[in-house]
Amino acid sequence: MQHPALSEQTVTTLQHVADRAGVSRATASLALTGKGRMAPATRQRVQDAASELGYVANPTARALRTARSGSVGLYVPDHTLSFRYYMDVAFGAVAQGQQDDLLVTLMPTVFEPKTGILEHLDGFIMIDPIDDDPIAARLLGGRRPVVSGEGAPPGMPEPSATVFTDHGAGMRLLLDHLWSEGARRPACLLPVGIIAWGREMREGYEAWCAEKGVAPRILFTSFHTTTEEVRMQCDELFADLDGVDALVTAAEGTAVIALDSLRAAGIDVGRDLLLASYVDSDPLATIQPSVTALDLHPREFGRRCMQLLAEAIEGTGEPGRSVEMPVSLIVRESSRRSES
């Protein structure tokens, strides 16, 4: 039976089937190919819709779609592999890949120009690509779909889709909390601006300071900065606070270093200075005092990247789509103003 909204001249498409069944195009595709995890009733509804509309998949297009390796690449620059955040993103991507019947391959950070690795994988996820990264440029300039976790570097081709966090808003969320606890001149320990989130945090901090009439004070680090170098920066700051009454650290692990430096300087966290981390991690909840942080929901971030990549590989995704992920404030002892 033909759907009444379709004329006899209309070619029934997968989108028509999805609309009829009340599901997304990607779900319709998975239901008709027997892939993905979904309720049996949903799969049956899609199949019934296809039958009612007389939908017949294009055999040529289907052959092109199925002539794949079933593997995708996850590119995380090597300097990030020791951070829990990136591992959680990877675990989220792998979990979603299992649902989409995709095997996730962690890509090497260096490979020969003639290697066939790019041709053997069906698509790629790159997390926090760095400006001028030749691998990111090569992925984005290739023929396979690419989903970028955070914005792609300027001047490079646009990715198939982007998953991002509004880090300017995240920084404002932390700063507003510190302000509500009485902090009037927060400083920041930020990464140099070679990645999207580093630039956005700095811009958010400087804009917030301008609105509050506060003189900004920024200490810069990089992913290659050693623990000793971060400790030296913190020691110098705490030796002459010059009115600084709060500190926001960005790169994972720097809050713990800052806390150790504060103790050595005899500065009471919560009374003399408030402390917060932009990225949450397990130690921040257990050390004394526990440290306020933002939950960036990394596993869900990785899952969303994989969902968009699966759609791009199937040809069901919206080209150039951007999806924003939420952040949550976790208030702990380090940012609660104490009077004692």
C-alpha cells in the first residue's frame, strides 16, 4: 500500500520510511539491515513501514556502504594518553562502536605517508586536534568521514560533524561560583592556545574579568610542561599573590600540584584562597580538601562522536552537523569559603 502523502511519481526513500515509522534515518537503516540494538517493536515498526511504502534499497548504494572494513580510527594526540579524560572519551566511543558494529582502532600518532591505514578504516574520530597537526590535516583532507571532538584547527577542511563543549560558558560557570563564594580576583592556570578548548577558556576568562572589572592573571602551561615546571609556576604565584584569592586550573592533574604548592606556602584552601579544576578526575574527590571541578561527561562525549561517525558512514547524517555537550559543576570543599 502506498503512503497517501506520496504521489505515484515519488521514489520512496529511506527518509520516507523513517518518517513513517517515527524514527531517525540512522535507526531506520540499522533496523532494515538487522544491525544495532533496539527494541524488537521498533525494528518491526520500521520493517512494516518499509513494506507498506514499497521501499526497496538501492542495491548499488547498499553495496558501496557494505564494502567496508567495519573498523574506524580514533586519533588522540600522544601527549594526552596519560590523562583520564581522554581514556574515558575513548571508552565511550568503544562502547558506542559495539552497538553500531564498529571496531575502534587507536591510531598511531606517526605513520609513513604511503601507509594504507587511512584506506583500511571506514572513518575517523579525532579528539582535541592541535593547530597545524599534519595528521589532523591529512584526515580532514581524505575521502573518509571525520568527526571532530572539539573544533577542527583553523584553516583545515571542515569535518563531517563536530561534537563540542562551550568552554567559555564552562569557565564562566566556575568563575561565577567562585564569585558567589567571595572570590574577587581569580587567577587561571591555562594551556597555551593551540587547541580550541584552550582558546575558548582564555577568551571566557578574559571576558568575565572585563565584565567584573577584574585584572586578569594567567599562568600558561602546555601538555609537555613537566610536573616540576607547573610546581615552580604555582610556587611563584603563591609567594606573591598580589590580591589573587582563587585559582582555576585547566589541564588534568594541575589542581593536585597546585594544592601541594599551597600547603607548602602555608595558604589555607577555603579560607585564604579558593581552588577549582576545570576538568574533574578521581583524585579530586578524595584528596583533602576535595577539589571543586567541572564534569565534562567524557564518556557521553565519546559516545556522541561515535554516533555521528556511524551516521556519516551510513550516509544518514546531516553534513557539517555540530552537537553541543553539557557540563556540570561539582562543588567540593576547596571552593567553599570557610571563616575559621
